[in-house]
Amino acid sequence: MRPPKIDRTTPWVGVCLSPILINQFELKDSIVVIVDVLRATTTMCTAFDNGARSMIPVATLEEARDYKAKGFLAAAERDGEQIQGFDFGNSPFSFMNSSIKGKDICISTTNGTHAIKEAVDHGATEILIGSFANLSRLCEYVKQRGRNVVMLCAGWKDRPNLEDTIFAGAMVRSLRPDFHRFEDTALIAETLFRNANRRKRYFIRNSSHFHRLYHKLQIQKDVKYALRPDTHSVLPKLFGDRIYDLDGPYAKGLESDS
Ligand code: 3SL
């Protein structure tokens, strides 16, 4: 069978299955979508939908403590659990709270904020936050930009995971009509998504992080929440060291053509 002819000058779509593979991708002139469905990127989308002004992602607890000491609200999670002394852990439900309205919130999580740092350090042109919660809005924006796209799956401690790969596949499926070049990693994710789509929870229940959250921490409702599509029409994007919702009131005047 003859392969279809592809115009090699058009933008491509790739999926980086773990932050450790980031060197394999050319991120200059690319949009990088950070994916940590369980739970960091879902939680960030929830915080913006509940009125947060900005989120300041930091990789280490020391940095988070510095922000807290300066009077910022701060969220910190390691291995699924909230770190003592912080205002929040990493559950989307703790951000459904009027106390976060108009606030700048520092956040440090096991994998999600690490992935953001990797994207910054590797020179990504634009960095967005992706989850099922903002899937449609995110894809709409990415299509309109017409740039190369890399979904950077946060995974678990540099190992690929099921849930982030399934989400990346959902994005690939949505981008398919508008893009013509897909890396094999995008095809892998799309194939997985096609298998999992209508029974995501059933599919994911064998994954390692599901076990961690479900059995060890008993936070089943976070998992259920994180798999629901389009609950928040927000578009979190990194500007300097802070994430703002590009559609929200606090992003006005920020350079959108970066
Ligand atoms: O790794 C992360 O960034 C977190 O999302 C992990 S957890 O869902 O809070 O356990």
C-alpha cells in the first residue's frame, strides 16, 4: 500500500511520553502542552476557573516555602500527599474555594511542575497547561496558532504513564483534521486513546497512579473528576515564571504573540 504524500513544511504534532525524553524534541518554534491529568494540570485548570489570578509553578519545596514565607498562598504535594505547612495539596476540590479569587498561588508537585521546568529549560516557545477539563478550548487555540505541538506528559518520576498518554491521544484525535504530520509517538497515543475513550476509568484502573490515589490515598473522586472532559473553559499559559488564564481577566495586556 502506498503511504500518503505529506507536505514536510507543515507543522507537526508529537508526544513526549516522559520528561526524560524531552531532548528528543525540537521545542524552539513549538507549543508545549504540559499534561499531568492526575492531578496537577487538572487542578491548575480548576484553580483558574475558580478565579485564581496566577499560578507560580516551582520545581522544589524550598522554592515553594520561600513564596509561602513571602505571604503567597502555596500548594505542595509529594507522592500524592499534601506537604505540611502549605495551604493546599494537589486536589482540584481544594481549589473550588472563594479564598483563591484574585490570588497568586505558588504550586509545587511531584511531576507536573517538574515537567513545566523541563519545557522552560529546553526553550519551548509557548507553554500551555492541558487536561481533560480544558480539552476543547486548548485544541481550538492550538489549531489557530498553526505551530508545531508537543504534548509533554509528566508521567511518574520520569516513567511514562497511562492517563497522560491517553489524554495526549485525545488531543491528537482532535488536532487530526488540521495537521498533516504526526510523529509515531502521537500515533501511539492516539491508538491508546481510541481503545480507552469510552471506558477511561475502567482502562485506567490498572495504572500505577490510579492505585496510588485510589487505594493508598482514597481519593477516587479526584480521579473521576479529572477524566471528565470540558469542565473548565480556561487556557492557562506560562508568561515568564507565572501561569495566567489567557481567557481570564488577569491576562489582559500580557504579550499573547510570544
Ligand atoms: O505528580 C504530580 O504532579 C501530581 O499531579 C501527582 S498527584 O496526583 O498529586 O499525586
